[in-house]
Amino acid sequence: MADSPVEQSCPSQLPWLVGGSQVFGLACVVLTGVWMGHYQGGYAWDGTAREFNIHPLCMVIGLVFLYGDALLVFRVFRNETKRVTKILHGVIHLFSLIITIVGLVAVFDYHAKNRFTDMYSLHSWCGMLNCVLFCIQWVMGLTVFLFPGGTPMLRKWYLPLHLFFGLTLFAFSIANCLLGIKEKLLFSIMSTYSKFPPEGVLANVLGLLLVVFGVLVGYIVTRKEFRRPRHPEEEALSMHFKTLTEGETPNTP
């Protein structure tokens, strides 16, 4: 039996690009874990600097790696039904949101226990804005696209905004991670940073890997030939919606 048109439409380079993105994404998580675990003393929920170390690890996992994977869902799962793909997209974002909240709680609890000032740096301002917009984006996506309350007309109007802000927030997350890396290095090894200490080199490499991961995800998501093809039932729904809104009658063979 011949393959269906949907299965034949997957470009040959897409699996390699997706695989490469996962290698770089996992490398970002591993390097963050090594940095905080080896050079910064490890992890613990005890009010010490080890509690702060939970923050960067959670942010890289939640707002970068899982966020990026959620964006790739519609490119990777090309032969699943649209509803299944949307649910998976929302669930990955939910895990991303939960891990991000854990990271936020960790840094605020660490500051409170050590009587440090909150929300004074550019990194903290951008980070809080990033998290608030991410929450709004997730709730809006859940309400409009997954729950029955979103009408076809509303979904059609909101989809371009959802796509734009989703990719923008992903880029914003990576930019804010770079701010955080620079800030942490200045606090930790400011006196020796210019002498190329291993910790500084590792952190710089982490920053470059974050950028590469972001570029790969952005490239995959924005290429037209990588878009998920419509299934026959989706085409039927689209024609039905066009008939209702524009008064056109679908052509019959």
C-alpha cells in the first residue's frame, strides 16, 4: 500500500534538525547542572546558596528546553490528529510552567531567608515579565484552542498572535538566560573572570549553546516546508467554516 500524502510530506532534513536541536538543548541542561552542581556547591532547599542553584537549572529546563520542545510538537508529530497534538503541546507547556514556578520560588525564598533585595536587576525585571507573559500565553492558548469555548472565528483571529508571541517569548527566555549567566558570573568570579577560569569558560559555552538551540528551534518552526500538513478532516472543517462565514459553497467533483 502506498504511503498517505501526509506521511510523504515530511522533509528529509527535518528529523536531523530536530535531533540536533535536542542534542544542543540537552547539552544546555547538562552544562547548567554541572555549573551549579560542581562549581557552585550543589542543590538543597535549605536557604543557602545551594537553594539559589535550583533557580537557573529550573529556568533552563522550563523556559528554554521544554518550551522549545513544545514549539516543535506541531513539526514532529505530523501524522497525529490535531487535537492530540494540541493536548501534547499544552501538557509540555504545563510542565514547563510548573518547573519555572519552582525556580521562581527557590530564588525568592533564598532572598527572603538571607534578607537580600528582590527585583532590582535588569535580569529580574525581564525574568518576571517573561514569566507573567508566559502564564498569560498559556492560559489564552488553553482557553482559545483546547477548550470548546473558542469559536472558529476567534481561533482564526488569535492564531497569528499566539504564534508570534510564542516564538517571541522563547527568544526572550534565551536572552534573559544570557543576562542571568552574566550576572551570576559577575557575582561569583568577577575578580578572576578575565583570566579564563574553567567556570567562566563553561558558562560562556552554555550561553553559546542556548543561542544555537534557540536558532535551531526558530528555524524549524518558521520554515514553511516543515509545517504540519492538514489532515482530510481538518480540510473538511476549514471548508465548512468558510461556507458559514463567507457564504461560499464548496466545489464538488
